[in-house]
Amino acid sequence: MSMKLIQLLSRQMAQGIVVVIISVLCGVSSSASAQISKVKIRLLPESRRAVIEANCLGTSTWSFPDSYAGIVGLGSRIERFVAFDENGNEISVRKSAPGQFDSLKPATRFQYGLNLAPPQRAADCPMVSWLEKERGLLMLADLLPVTTARDASTVHPGIQFELPASWTAHSSETQINQNEFDIGDVRRAVFAVGFRLRLTQTEESGMTLTLVSGGDWAFSETDVLDLSRKVLKAHHETFGGSPARTATFILFPFPIAVSATQWSAETRGTTVTLLSGKLPSKVAALAQLSTPVTHEFFHLWVPNGLALRGDYDWFYEGFTIYQASQTAVKLGLLTFSEFLSSIARAFDSSKNDADLSLIEASRRRFTGGLTSVYAKSQVVAFIYDLRLRSSSRNKKTSSDVYRKLIASFKFDAARAKSVDANTAVNTALSEAFGSDEFVRSFISRPMVINLSSELEPFGLKTESIGTRTQISVSDKLSKQQRDLLRDLGYNAATHAAR
């Protein structure tokens, strides 16, 4: 894997490629929560629009989400919203703001149009719904009105698609017939729709993975599934189990013009969505694919496999970048030198961020533009893993923390997310150490990382070359240092400091 691709991962994370789950359903009346019982979605690819019609228990307020993961203006996509009473008569609806509607009389059916033109920023394309002439991505979380229902995951509407000829729809959701689905959790439902989509499957470690691909690539579906199996097997070993019996991997080209080396991805529920530019070389294209596959598949477990609530991106993004990089080294997708260089770049991206703790910076990541928290968390994860391995003489690693979290807080649709994520993660980190000193020093409080002093005890040295930091292996290593670095992927025979 090239250094350019590692830099690309860092830039993608800086742009906020994160996993966020938002609650959606039908709007709520002033007296009771309303629930959608049936939804029809008619797609109009030529005009990049959809028409949605839904049945609902009597309601007089509809509120569509206006933002997601820093993407704003989603409510402005709603067009021609109309509502009907139980007798089928149209009732007067007032638009109070983009995506906000109310009526004086309760409605039992409503209809609206959606402008689904793709986002202008490539990084946003896997995170919100869009439609173009050949294919589209549909997320119910931004297609349907928001609910204030106490537990949106208990509502299971039926979705029926009206598709153009030769189009199909595919999802992790339960399929009733060709174009009809029963929704397990509206917040996590993602659909790939399009013309002549290709479906292939593989099984690994108790999980069935369905690949939904569109467009032409330098590699084959078999190549993608081979890579997917390797990554899933490695992650299964990290966590000690699989997050679900089935998962879906959507691989599409971007709906807008991008460079061949660009990619963007998101994992929602048990669906990994990856949009990528098209490199003409099979070797280069697969190398580029390996970075997001390794990272995003990890998200099937964390955070999507955990029943936790709250903002803890510092862990499920920052720590995950580190952990996924470790997996890439083990699989031979990343060299040890490239691994150290990725840590150095993350340090350079965040070394001036000392005003907020990781927890507070995570809470403000979108409102305050503090996405550098991911880079800083990656460095903190490296320091944590080094200290844990050293103190336990390589008997414990950061993987033990992930196994503890999955064992204690594994997600299922019926389980309420009542446990605070930061409390749960910090407890697991502290228990592995037998002390909360690390959490207090590096996570709960604002701090400046002295990288040189942190890495030196483990046989690593840092140098400043202009504005860049370089990390390399020391010339002289103790046996314990050498053993620790070998476990991380260091090979004295092949390693060359850069």
C-alpha cells in the first residue's frame, strides 16, 4: 500500500468520515407518537427525484432531518408536501422551515417529493441519499420524517419500491418480495438501487457477506470477496466473534466527477458503503480498496455492534484507525514503516490541539470543526497499546479492550442503548491496565503529547524534518523492546527506517 493511500485515509478522516446513527420515522403529534405502517417510494432517476407516500396514525407534525455528520441543508430537499385525512381529503399543511411541516387537522396519509441530486462534496456521497441515472443510495434515516418516539428501533414499517425497468433494490433488510422489504430498524436501513447491479456472496467466520457492485472496475468481484474474507477473518480474531450473521457491502463509483485515487465510505448497521474512483491498474485499485475495507469492516463491530449511547468518536474512529492499521500490517496490506509514518502524520495533524480533552473534542467535532480529534486519538491509541503490551510483557493488547466491550455490550435490536459509551469504554481501558491513570491523563483531560518521551521507552525514536515528524526504530533494542515491536509487525531483516 502506498504512502499516498495512507495520507488519503488521514484526509478522509479529517473530512469527517464517521458513523452516526440518527432516529427517523413518521412525525409525532402533540399527544402521541405516530408510526408509519407502509411506505411507497417511487424513483425517477432521469430527474434525480423520488416521490414518497406513507400511511401513518393520525399526526399533525412532520420534521425531516436537516443535517447529518456535518452535512447541512437536507430539509431543503423536500418538495410539494401534502397530507390527507382518513377520508382521503387533502388537508392544509403549513411549512414553517425547510423540512418542517404541520397541519391543524390530523392526517393518516402524506406524500412528498425529494430532490436526490448527489452531494457536491465527494466525501458526503456515502452518507446521505442520492439518485442518478444508473444507480443510487437510499438511507431511510434521511428519507423519512424524524420521530421523537422513545425507541424508534421498535417500529418496523414496510417499504415498497416502484422502480424503473431493469432496476433492482438490495439491502440487509428482510426482503418480502422483489421490491418490498420489512424494516428491522429505520435508523440503520440502507438500500442500493440501480440498473444491472451485480450480487455475489461469500462466507467467513460465521458471517454471510453480500457484495452489491455497480460500474466497471479493474478488479473482479472475486478479488473483492477474497480481500473481504481476509479482513473479516482478522477482525473476527480481534473481537473473538462476529457482529451479525449477515452483512452487505455496497461498492459503487462516485455519482460525481472525482480523481481516480479518491474514496469515501460509511458503515451503518450491517451495511458498508464504499464509493471509489477508478484506477486502471488492478494491483493499484485493489491496494486502494484495502484501506477503506480494513477500516470500515471494523465498524461492523464498533460502534455498530455495540449497544452504547453518546458521542465517543475519539474511540470508534481514532482508536479504530489505529486498530485497523494494525490489522493491515498483519495481513501484509501495510508495511511497518508505513504504519509508523501514519502515526507520525496523525501527530503532526493534532500536536497543537491541547485545549480540549478527547471526549469534549469528540462532542464538538462537527459544530466546532474539531475532526483532528481522530488524528490525536490515533496517536493516543498507539501509546496505550505500547504501554499495555509492555506492562503485560505482550500478554495484553488493545484487542482485549474490544473483546471486553463486545462481550459486555453487544448490540441487538431489542436492547436499549442505556449505557453511556464514554463510561463503558474508559472503564474497559482502565480495567485492562488495572488503573485509570492513562484515561485520566490522555482521554478525560486536555493534554499535549510529548511523542519523543512517550515512544523512546519502547525502542522508537522521533525526528523533526522541517514541519514533519518521522518515527523510526532505534538502532539498539533490548530484547523486550524487540519482542514488543515484532508483535506490532516489525521485522529487523526487512525494515528500513525512512
